[in-house]
Amino acid sequence: MIKLRNALNAWESAEFDDLLKADIDQMTVDQLPLQQAIISSSYALDTNIKSIIINKTDDSDAIQIKAGIYYTGIIAGCNCADDPSPADEIPEFCIIQIEIDKVTAETNIILLNE
């Protein structure tokens, strides 16, 4: 379970967006639904993740954040010496919903179809 305690502790402060983006940018494809969001490539990479905060709201139980994720993917080939497919990284983008529990900092992340 992902816990974003630093972001939760910074809620309603000027540092919240920067701390949350830093946490997101350090996540891996195992923690973010990047593979499910692939459009142009076939395999999501977690080396160039950059996030933007689109919207954030608050209720009595949780903080909800809508974020955009820029990342890269590749078209996986057979890696043969004569394989004509390029190993170039292809830009990808997706929008996710992040929900941080205000008591435990447990965080749920889901892919939005936008």
C-alpha cells in the first residue's frame, strides 16, 4: 500500500503541490497505472515520469487529486541484431485520480479515461 504521508502533512500549505509531484515522479510502473494507459507504445518505462496537478479537493475523510502524468514507453522488439524496430522512447500521457486518506495517509490511485 502506498502512503503519501509527506503530502498529507503538507496539505493546505504552499509546499503541497511540490511535495506531491516529487512523490509521484519517484513512483514506478508498479505503483502507477502507466502500462494500462499506453496508447502509442507497448511497454511503459518509469525513468522519465513527470506529473502535473490538475485539481485538488478535500472532504472530511480524504484528499482527492486529479493529476496528469507524462512518461515514456517503448515498442518492445526481440532485441535481435537485425531487428528493424527502433528502441526509441515514445512520449505518453495519462490522467489519474489520487485519494489520500486523511488519517492513515493510505493512497489509492486509479486511471481516469479522459
